[in-house]
Amino acid sequence: MHSVLGYIVAWGAVIERGLCLHMGTGIPTSGDLDMHNGREQKIMEIRQLEMLITVVERKGYLHAGEHLHISHSAIHRQIRLLEEELRDKVFVREGRTVHLTEAGKLLFDLASKITREVTAVKQQVKDQQRLFNGNLRIGTGTTALVFFSHRF
């Protein structure tokens, strides 16, 4: 669990510094490799964290797959990749239901924070684009025009 905590704290630091924007913007994905302690390792994707959150919220892979419109086996494979990367189990499976392990609870809490931050960054960028793009047209009568022209 110590390795899970260290890895997640590193992700949290990335988010808190505002460095993580979103997939497709040069941020490494699980297909990319990173050097850590002299060995190569995969880097988790935000999409994997979103899948984990959905599995927890929907209480299983099948309902998560229906919600995300992908197969439950694809979700299971991504969760398994997360577990391999973290070297710890995220879920305990009991039949068709899943329960978070201690490492899974930690990952879920931080994944929720990360996905909220990523959503906020996307929204801020979108808001900024709207602020600087487009035209502003103001219609006014002569009296108001005289009043405002002295202020600018």
C-alpha cells in the first residue's frame, strides 16, 4: 500500500500544480513509459480512473459498462492494468459485486479529486476561450453613448 500512496500523492501534486490538462495534450498515457527508480513503468490514464469511479458508483462492472457504453470486460481489463501498475488489489470481488480494498478506497478518493480537477481545468480553458473569442456588440442611444465614451 505504501507504493500506492506514493504514486497517488505524485498524481495529486501534478493536479495541484495545474499541470495535468487532459488526454491528447501531451500528457503521457498508459501506452507511454516512464522511468521510475531505474525501471520502466506504465502511467495510469484519467479514463482508467473514471472507469474505477463508475464501477464503484454503479456497484459492478456490468452496470458500469452499460453506463459508459463499453463492455464490462474492457472495464475489467483496465482495472486489472491499474492493479498491476499499483501492485495492489483495488477491488475484492464477491460474485457479481465488488468492494473496495483499503488501497482501492484511497485510490477512489484521490481519483474522484483528480477527475473533478481535470473537469475544472477543461471548463476554465473553455471559459477563457469564450472570453477572448467572438464579438461584443453594444447598442445604445445617443445619450448613453456620450456618458460611456467619457469613461473609456
